[in-house]
Amino acid sequence: MRGLSVTVRDTALVSDVDLTVGAGERVGLIGESGSGKSLTALSILGLLPEDVRAGGSVRLDGVDHELVGADERRMSRVRGRDIAMVFQEPMTALNPTMRIGDQLAEAMLIHKTLAKPAARTAAADLLDRVQLPAETLRAYPHQLSGGQRQRVVLALALANDPALLICDEPTTALDVTVQALVLDLIVRGVVDRSSALLFITHDLAVVATVCERVLVMYGGRVVEAGPVAEVFTRPRHRYTEGLLAASDLETTSRRLTTIPGNVPPAGRFPSGCVFRTRCAHATALCEETPPWTGSETAGFACHHPAGVGND
């Protein structure tokens, strides 16, 4: 992905996002609600609302055309085969009138991955891999629990061995025990297939568990990126620093740490550094857009980065 932008009626919602996910790599995309994470994912899949436009470039190894601006006929061949997505609410991804086995088989038949008899057998195998019994094949979505439905959606996403799996807050609505199971299944699913994983969440602990590299988004921009261990222990951007401080429940302070203010409405972020109106370290220099410091996969965009001599 190079220079991805998302606009609605000339209002920028996502600006100049660069993102690379290698085969077998697990990358997290974090930030508060309204930061542009989900819009970035929907842009990859060509699923933006009708009045929202994407610009820039999105390419996938093995697909011989640009994804941004591709027509629906081309994108329908890519979705579910080369790129698959697990959404936060599984009921929106499942057909309430079809049995689970039929939905899994259909996913493979549409893309001609397998013939009908083999697809039925593969559907049972997919359910077994996500630890659901064979009886689930004949169940309807409403007959399953939230955790079971999310595992079905994961099986559906992995049915055609996609090169890229995108997960958008897949465990937010689940209890802690089921969340741990689903996360383990996601990691095993992509590792077994050497698939790339783009994992979108606001939960830093989940990213630390699942991902190897992380990108931090705010105001529709990537403000920091790097290996999870480095970013979470030595953050450079002040927004990343604030997120980590707000997540620290072991602090000795009697008051929980928060980031001042609220995330502005989409398209109403300030010019220059998009975080400057909420940053205690902001100066007049922050009215200018900060340059990216570092490499393509590890760096930050901050005029007054955290670190020795800047705190």
C-alpha cells in the first residue's frame, strides 16, 4: 500500500498511509475509534460506502491489477480468495437463512477452489480446525453462541487459504476465555497457511500477543510504526506514549492516566501534526506537518518525540 487516501466530498478521512505486510507476517493496526483503521481495511477490499473514495495504490502479490479503483467484477474474485476479512460482529458476515455447512461450501464453490463433494468434506475439516463439532454444519447462525459464530466466520475467511487475512476487532464482543481461544485460532490459521495478517484493534494487550509489528494511527495518518517490543517499550510519538500510559493498570498513581480531550470528528483533525491539540508537548512548530523519521517499516512522525532530553 502506497499513499492511501480516503475522502468523502473533498474531506480527507485517511491521508497518505503506507503499509507493507509480508507473507507470514503479523501486523497490528492500533488507535482510538475514529483514527481511520477500519477505513484503511475497507479500502483494501474495495468495500467503502458509495460516496467515499479511495486514492493511492494497493497491490497484492499474485493479483495482476491495482486494487484501488478496480471494478466490482475484479474485486469479487479477490475477496474471499486472495484477501479475506473477519469482522467484529459475526452476524453481519453470516447468512441467517443458510446452514453453516452450506455457507462454508459455497465460499469454496464460488471461487472454484473445490468441487461440491470435496467442498462439503472440507467444510467439516474447517470446523474441526476451529474446534467446532461436525453437528455445527447443520446449524443456523442464530443457534450458535457469539464465540461459536466468530469461529465460523474465521473458518469462512480461511476456507480458500487467502494470502492476506484482515481481522477488524474480531474479539471485542467476546469474553476473556473465548477471546483467548479465537486469538489462538487466528494465529494458528495464518501460520499454517503462511498467510499475512493485518490485525485491527484498540486493545494493546491483544497486539502484544498476536503481532510482530505494529502501526499506530491517529487522525487518519500512521504516526508511528515498528516492532511491537520496541514501540511498546520505547514509544517515540507522543500519541503512542499516551496510549501506553492510559493502558498501564500497574501505575502507582491514584488517578488513571488519560489522553486529554477527545478524538475530533472524522475530517476535522487539525493541520500540521494531527495530535497537536491534545498533546502537552505541542509548540508552534507542530502547526507544520512533521516529517517521517526512520525507515519504511519502523519510524515516527513527531516534532518533539519521546526519549532522552525530550520528556
